[in-house]
Amino acid sequence: DAGVIQSPRHEVTEMGQEVTLRCKPISGHNSLFWYRQTMMRGLELLIYFNNNVPIDDSGMPEDRFSAKMPNASFSTLKIQPSEPRDSAVYFCASNYGQGREKLFFGSGTQLSVL
Amino acid sequence: SQQGEEDPQALSIQEGENATMNCSYKTSINNLQWYRQNSGRGLVHLILIRSNEREKHSGRLRVTLDTSKKSSSLLITASRAADTASYFCATISGGSYQLTFGKGTKLSVIP
């Protein structure tokens, strides 16, 4: 099993640019989570999908952030326009069920917005 | 908001010693999980303990849960340099699907 695959691993962009982060969950998993990790705030849940449907996006910081899951094997997190305060590590995680047990994390995308 | 809070924030020990990390949480839980994060990597699930369990073992890991004190501890016995990482506790409460993480304990094991 390849695990949860995220791309890119590192992204450096300038303020105002659009950023798209990608995630491929583990095959067979039907719950997908996007988390953001910073030193100040730790790990924050941004959005949760179950069976490709967004269930809770209350953690999405503002309208500049959007996420999609067009099918069971792919999800994107988009930031448009990006700002320096969006700099963080963004993780995708998946599991089977409703997310209450063991989560499998990707290696993350380190985003730097200059 | 943070549900779990780990203590200490950082811990440095010699290889072969035991490492103990603590986690306190605020509201009643369904289960509590511990994860490890190596530098620059994603989190890896270590162990899950349910609210009706008091102790669990997995290899060199021992987890205890005291629901009356709303606290948990993770013990790593006979530590190795490869155990150097950050360790996070995470909790699930009520009917929620949301796993809420603490800010972690950074463990350094010196060879």
C-alpha cells in the first residue's frame, strides 16, 4: 500500500498567487481530512469529507480557501489568493468509517507564501 | 481549540532510559490516540485506548487512561535514538468525527 500521497512536498509562492495542494487517499478509505500545522496553533482541522461529500468545513479559515473531492481517489485544497499567514504544513489524512479511529497521514505539503 | 495538552513540551533522555509523556484533556472522550511525528514527516498512529479501557500495551509502548482525572500517559521503555520525534495525543468526543490534537511533546533520545 502506497499510503496517503500528497503533492507537492514543498511549495514556494508569492502573495496573491493561487496555490493548489493535492491528495490521494488510501484506496478503500472513505473519510478524508485536511489539516494545517503551525508552531503557534498546532494541528487544525480544515475540512472533512465522507464518501466524497464535504461534511464539515467550519475549520476553513476564510473564503480564500476551498476544497474539492471529485472522486474517491483525489482531493484538492486551493488557496486563492494566498497570503503570507497561510504559510504552514498542510496534511491530508484518510481512514475508513467516520474518522473516529486510526488516521493515516500523508507526508504533508510545506507551503511558504512570500 | 486544543482538547489535549501534552506535558512536558520537550524531553531529553539517554538511550535505554524510559520516556513518559502526559496528556490532559477537558471534555469526556470516546477514545484517545497517540501519534508520532518525525521531523518533516506526517503523523503516524501508535496506539488507541477507548474510554472504558485503563491500560494498553504495544511493543515498547504502554498507554494508561484515567478518565476521572481526564489524563493519559504514554510510556516508551528502553528508548532508542530512533524514538526521537514529537508525540501527540488526540481525542474524539461524543458523536464527533473530529480528532482534536494537542501541541505535542518533543522527545530527544541521545545515543
